Amino acid sequence: MNPHQTIEHTHPPTGKDRLDLLGYSQDMLEGLPDSLIDAFKGIGNPFEIAPLKAGATIVDLGSGVGVDSCIAGFKTGGRGKVYGIDSESAMLDQARAASKALWLRNVIFIQGDMENIPLPSNLADIVMSNGVGCMCLDKEVVFGEMYRILRDEGQLQLADMIAYGDVASSPTASDYPHCINEGTYRALLEEAGFTDVKITAVANSVEGPEAGLRACHVFARKKIVLSITPND
Ligand SMILES: C[S@@+](CC[C@H](N)C(=O)[O-])C[C@H]1O[C@@H](n2cnc3c(N)ncnc32)[C@H](O)[C@@H]1O
């Protein structure tokens, strides 16, 4: 990754153009209503980070109007379960209407905060989010919550904005008020207990790279290491 590279994005693409650029295939978007596609606000493609298995339990944090949650619902199938969590009721209303119209009975949307996720511990195979972490002030709490709700060997698949310099001079800085740099991001994930942390630049970035900001994909795994203390 070259964090100093700068590309002009006067008008970041929206809707279908944005999804195309980020590598969402026509198959993935099949049947999704235009209103949902037009309201997509993701900055990466969590499905590119690793495939979702049928039957898996997925949590989509900051699910917005539910594009990624609905795609995950199709991918995990009838034996799978998807929980979309968002703090805004207007987003949840749209997401619920879409999943109902698509007959996605395995997708549930719940109002809640990523800093206090309204789900039990050790539930999810994958926690994903797209363009949301950079909006949360207390990453330590958010990463701790992600760790708590994942099962052992569960995975994080995030798309997030990461800081590489003078964020304040970025034209979109106010959209991503709580970006942190890659080193801090990695350290906080590891402090939360995650291993195998991989942070890579989103190939066809729709936001940035601008002064100080870069859209990235983040992978990490929850691995519980049991330490055995020999008896005296
Ligand atoms: C940039 S939008 C991304 C939405 C969606 N992931 C997508 O790709 O279209 C950010 C979303 O995160 C939600 N959000 C922001 N802070 C949140 C928090 N602390 N807890 C839960 N949701 C949050 C907002 O309501 C909004 O729907």
C-alpha cells in the first residue's frame, strides 16, 4: 500500500456504481431493490476478505439500510442467521422492509450501539461491518464487544477508514471523525485478544486515498489460547 498516493475523488460514486467498483457482483445484488442499492454507504467489500459459509451466524454492525446483511442472508441460507445492528431507526425500517420483501427469514435487524451490542457472547462465526468503525470514538470498547460476541475461531471482516497522516486536511474528514492509524488499529485489536490481524488497502477505493485517509479491509481471528499450568 502506498499511503501517500493521492487520487482526486470530487464526487465519490454512489449506488450501483459504488457497489460495482467495490467488486459486488451482479449475482450478489440480484433482487435487491434499487432504493437499497442507492442508499448503500459502504467503503469496502467485507465479502472479498473471506467467503461466508452456508449455515454460518453473521453479525453486521452498523448495517445501515441492510445491503450487506441481505447479501449475507442469501449466502448463509436457511440454516444461517444474520443479525444487522444499527443505531438509527430510519435505517432499520428500510432494512426490515427490504428483508421482508426478499423473504429473508434468517435476517433480523436490531436497534443497538456497537459499543454495547445487544447480543449474547460467543454467538457469531463472523462479525462484519462496512464504513462504521471510523465513526466510533471508543475503539477499545468496540473491539472488546466484537471479541465477546464471536465464537472461538470466529473472524472479523471489516471495511474501515484508516488514518495515514494529517486527517484534518482530508476533504471527507468530518464523515470519519474517529479514524486511527494502522499501528494503533492493529495494537487495539491485539489487545482485545485478536490474532492473525491483516490490514490491506481496498483495491478500488471509493473514498480516498486522500490526504490522511485510506479505505482498508481488516481481517482478524478470535483464538482462545488455553494455558495449562502444571500441578506441583
Ligand atoms: C456509513 S453508514 C454504513 C452503512 C452500511 N454498513 C452500508 O455499507 O451501507 C454507517 C452506519 O453506521 C451506523 N452507526 C454509526 N455509529 C453506530 C454505532 N455506534 N452503533 C451502531 N450503528 C452505528 C449509522 O446509523 C449508519 O447506518
